Amino acid sequence: MRTCFAEVLARESASLAEVTDGVMLANWRRRVVKELMTPRSPYALALRQSGDVPERADLLDRWRELIAETLERLLKSGATGNALCSSAQTPRADIDAQKAAVLILAALHGGSTLSQIARDPWPLNAALDFALAPFAATEDDGPTRTRNE
Amino acid sequence: MYVQGVGDTTLDDVLAASGVSKSQLYHHFDGKDALVRAVIDHVGERVIERERDALGHVSTIAGLRRWRDSLVQNNALRHGAYGCALGSLASEVTDHDTLARQALSNLFTEWQGLLAGVLRRLQDSGVLAPEASVDQLATGLMAALQGGYMLAQTARDVTPMATSVDMALAHIESLSAG
């Protein structure tokens, strides 16, 4: 258990640090979905509601911080998808990155549970489209050229 | 069982908690999987009944917020420790137990249908934009709720659940037609 928490944290800290625009955020999200839908991946194991609670609490806290830092960076640089073309309609400044990060983490957690019992990635993807909507990182947003993982 | 979690519950725990003998238990339930299914049916029925009462006639954002308030208040009483009975079962049911998984999946579909009903009424009254995808929003809201319960349970603090559902409702409100 302990090792899967450490591995998720190490990988998330590396991959979220690279995210500087909406397209990269969409790439991050695709990678996480893939991990969570793989039954024995460290991601899927780490989010199961069993095992060491303080360890998981620590992982979730730090993961949320990493997501919040990433969102702050995106908001500051104005690099979130539609902010470039529709700033009049959607003032990005009103988004609270800390709270948005809680929703994104909840969407990962709750969405993957719904997807696991349904044996279908759709609920997880729908949950993330919902949570990431203000940051324009929806599934069909990323141009195909970025799919080089 | 849903306090302790399915994986950590043994038949002996059930015997100790219920005061029945092993032979009586096996007489009623064909091993642990059957017992887990009986718990799912029982918990599921209660949750769906509660949610039908709470959501069946909601047709405003304010009504959705009252639904949220009651769930958050209930969960706050125990510092979020118990989480959602149905969500806890869903995150723990083993991969090999297809029937249990299917039963949970049906229950969540039913619950989400109640949320979709509210969103459809919001759409009918012109509050929610007609192009909004009701199924996607209902799924997003359910995941925010369930994920929020799980974060609260792990943190032993109801705050992340409240934040997650608030953010979800704020997003739905931001899609309003007006």
C-alpha cells in the first residue's frame, strides 16, 4: 500500500509540474483516467477505500495541493482554453483554485468508483469534463497532435 | 458492515454483531458474497427511498442546495467518518462479485436518475440552458458527491465534501440560461 501512495505522488508531482496550458491539462487528465481504469495500477489501488487511512489522507492532501498549484499557474498565465477568446463572457479571476482542486480530486475519486462498478470509463470521463470545465480540458478539446504519450 | 468496510468484515464479525450462530447465518446466506448482496439491497433501498423523498419534487437551484445542506449536516455529525453507505460499498466490492457490482451499478443509476430529473425540471422551467447535457451533469454531480464523501471520510472532516458539492452546484448554476 505504502509504495503505491508514494508512486502516485511521485508521478503526479512530475506530470502536473509540466502542465502549463489547457492542452497539457487535458493530456494529464487522459493519463490519469487510463491509470484509474487499469485495475491493478497504483492509482486504482491508492484510491480504494481500504488500507492505511493516514497514508491515504496524506496522499490526497498533497495531490490536491499539486492540482491547486497547477490551476493557479494556469489562471495566472491566462492559459486556460477559452479565456483567450471569451474573456468578456467568462472572467477567470473568479475561480478559486483551491476549491476547484477539491472538486477535481473528488471527481477522480467518485468518478473512478462509478466507472469501476459500471465497468465503463464514461462516468469518470463525464465527472472530469464537469470538474475541469472552467479550465477547458474536456476530452475532445486536445488536438490530435498532442496525443504522443 | 458498512462502518467497517466489506473487505475488513469477516463472518465472525457479523456473528459477534448480530448474536446469531454460524449455522443460522449460513442457513440464511450462502457465504459472504450472499451476505454482502443482502447488505447492498438493504442499504440501497433505504438510500433510494431517502433520495426519492429529498429530490422527487425539487425543481429549483435553491431546492438542490437544501438537499446538499441536509446531506452535509448529516455527515458532519460524525465528522464524515461513515461516508455514504452506498458509495463505501461501491468502492470496496470485489471485482469477482459480479452480482454485487451489478446491483450497486443499478442503484447508482437509479439515484442519478433522480438527480437528472431535477436537472430536467430546471431545464423545462428555463433555469438551465437547453443545450446542457443533463446526464453528464447528473454524473458530474454524483461523482462530486461520492468523491466528496470519500475525501471527508479519509480526512475525518466534512469540509471537502461540502466544498466539492458546492463547487458542483456552482458549476450547474453557471450554466443557467439567463
